[in-house]
Amino acid sequence: MYVCVCHGITEKDIQQAINNGAEHVKELRDSYDLGTDCGKCLYLAAKIMKDNKTDL
Ligand code: FES
């Protein structure tokens, strides 16, 4: 599923970034440009990161 349509970033990409140590949406923005256009993906990206933290 696409999380960031503007930059073609999928949930799988975010999962991979989390596995590589990303802990904040800011890191996704710095690495993938997530949220740097319309910004509509930021809430969903933050939710995916939060859900992953609670799964640990
Ligand atoms: Fe991510 Fe537009 S959907 S910046």
C-alpha cells in the first residue's frame, strides 16, 4: 500500500526504514522526502511508526 503517493513510498519502505533504525517521521522525511509535498501522508506514516513501536 502506498503511504506517500507524491513520492511513491510504500508501507513496506517504511517498515524497512524502521528495521534499519528509524524512530521518527522526520527520519523518513530526511531519507525519502516523505511528506515534503502535500504532507497528507505524515499522519499515516506516524501511525505506522507508532504501531510498530507498540508491537515490539
Ligand atoms: Fe506524501 Fe503527498 S502523499 S507528500
